[in-house]
Amino acid sequence: MNDMFTGIAQQVKEANPAIVFPEGNDERILEAAVRLQADGILQPILVGKTADVLAKAKEIGLDGSGLTVLDPDNYDAFDELVDAFVERRKGKNTKEEAAEILKTPNYFGTMLVHTGRAAGLVSGAAHSTGDTVRPALQIIKTKEGVKKTSGVFVMVKNDERYIFGDCAININPDSNDLAETAVEAAKTAKVFGIDPKVAMLSFSTKGSAVSGETERVVEATKLAQEKAPELNIDGEFQFDAAFVPSVAAKKAPDSPLNGEANTFIFPSLEAGNIGYKIAQRLGGYEAIGPILQGLNKPVNDLSRGCSQEDVYKLALITAMQSLQND
């Protein structure tokens, strides 16, 4: 692991939080869980039928004897989770409906987080983003003052690290959505030891072009600055004016960012998704995420093409987020 993750692991290890993995039968999840437990960094909780999970571990040559495996069909506190779910949903589901819903691993795992039995959740190796995010929005919900969750990537290469968002959730964000993403991305940056310098991106720099799209980013910048005046947030910027000091000196000489931005807010999901993949594939950056932000407790989504290493790192991030929430 690079220095960033070594530092995160050391901080997490002191607290040793429990992280739940709803996809207990997945080979990559099992490999990461066994490694995390062996390293003593956090307490993995796997969801699934105990016999099946242990048999899968044995099949791939792992010793799963020390793992905690919870089966929704044979969980002593299942009725407590059902009652808590009905209360959380405020009458939208009957007790019978809740019992059926909570047999679904992602809902069961999310309720473990909501009720404090786990500090965070990592899923998505075998489920869609919707399957991971939907229970989180219904149960964990967003923080006060945050209307929507957003997804960011940490882009890492050697000692360089940047935050890119929103690259995963909101397709056509309005000005308030962009402002929320900016403020939450600054908080995420701090989790990774980054002093956030947030650039609101566009195809215009400080009024060099005017359109509905650029005005949306201008308004988002104003809203973000009002929401968090203590943060260094500025815009609107073309990427080079946010990132290259010599270009910033010409295009935005009065900006406090001075061409040294490290947290980039894209104007749409389309732009963000394209941007992080270009940095990943052409720039050689490792893209870690998406990391969901704005939730009351951490829930994070893996790519279905993830590796065991991806699971391990996202679990560390999730655990670190849980410490920030304490």
C-alpha cells in the first residue's frame, strides 16, 4: 500500500470498527475480509449462510474460521431490526413487508449500520449501484442540510492525490446539488489528509463564456461559499485555470486558488465520469471509489469489476469515514 493507505490503516486499527459486507459469498470479499481480520485493522462482518460462506472460503484456500458471518434467516436480533426498520420507514412498510425486505443482504447489512451493530458498509461487488445506494437512502439517509448523496473518486499517483466529484450519482445536478457536492467533497478530502482547495469546473473561466451551463456553476460557487465560508472554494474554472499556476495567473489572477486546486467538482455526471476515466487510463492515476458522501453513516459502492485490493482499500476508507462521523 502507498503511504496514504498505510496512514489510514494505522488510524483505523486503533478504533477497530466493524464493517459489514453483504456479499459474503463473493471470492474477492472473502479474500479482503480474511486479510483485514488477519491484519487486525477492522472487524469484518459477512452476510450470508454461514455454511456456504465457510465452504466458499475453504474452496479458495482461505481459513475463514475466525470470520463473523450473519445469516438474516438465523439472526437472533432479526425482530429488533424489523421493528427498527418499520419505525425508520414511518409506516411505509408493514412488519410483514419489513421482514421480507430485510432478508435481502444489502437491506440487512444497512440495518446493522443504522442500529450501530456495524460502523459502515461496503457492497457492490455483485450488486448494482442502485442496490447498494437505495437501502442507504431509505435507512441511513442524508445528513441534515444535505438533500442528495454524491459520489467522488480519490485519484492517486505516487504522492499526488486529488478528489473528483460527482462521478457516480447525480446525472444533471442543479446549482444546489453542485454546491452540496463541493462542501462534502472538501470534507472527504480532509479524510485523506488533503487540505481542500475546491475548483468548480466548467468550459468557462470567470465569465469568459456565458450560457445557462456556466451560470449554473457560477451560482453553485456562490452557494457553496455561503454554505461553508471557511473553505477555499472558487469558480467557475476551466480545468487548466484551476490546476496550472501560470494559466491561473492569466485567466483568474484574483482567485485564492492560484492554480493549485486539488478537489474538482464537475458540472455533470457525464463530465465527471469521463474526466476520472481519462485521468485513470491516460494519466496513470489509481481511481479509488466511488466514495458516497453526505450520508449519516458511511456506505460505499464497489465496481462489479473490482479486485480484492479494491475491496480492502474501500473498507479502510469506509472505516476512516466512520471515525470522522464519531
